[in-house]
Amino acid sequence: MKTAILSGERYFGVEITPEGKLMVAERGHGRPLRTGEFDGAQSLREHIERESAHPHVCIKACGAAGLSLAAALIPMPGMEVTLVSPKVLVSASGAAHPAEQAQQLARLAERLF
């Protein structure tokens, strides 16, 4: 039996930086938990497996990189992945920082699921 405190649903927003790194924001229990950078799909998979039995991930659709990341995550048990158009992300300054966009994607994942 899954308990919300130990292995509750987590919501991840993933922005792929121009350098090819993964900027990831994580939410749970209606609040931000952490934001950090991962070197690739494998390190992100390992993190998600440790943190959530039923993860929800929103990835900014950015061509082949976004599709490759989604394909790497989908086989995980309990995984739900959504590719999101970059047009849904808003920035007050016009040029959002990758961490800001990852946080927006994590909030969107929380609302979608």
C-alpha cells in the first residue's frame, strides 16, 4: 500500500538546457520540493525511481531531445509523461531561465494529474 508521506505522487518539470543538461523542478504535497540539474536521462531516471512510486513528468517539447527523454522515462513503472508545447510557458521578462521554466512545468504536471 502506498502512503502519501513516504512514496506519494511527485510532479517533475523538465527543461532541456541549450547545453543538453536537464533542469528539473520537483513538487509534492502542493509545494515545491527541489530544483536541480541532471546530466542525462539515466541519472534522472534513478532519481525519480528513488523519489516516487507514481511520478508525473512534464517535458518541454523541444524536438528530438524531448522525445528521447520521454522515450527513456516511459518504460518506468507507474510513469506518466506529457510533452508540452513551449508556447504554454510564460515569462514576465520574455526570456525565462531554465529553472523558472522547469518550475512552471512541474506546476503544470501537478494540475494535469
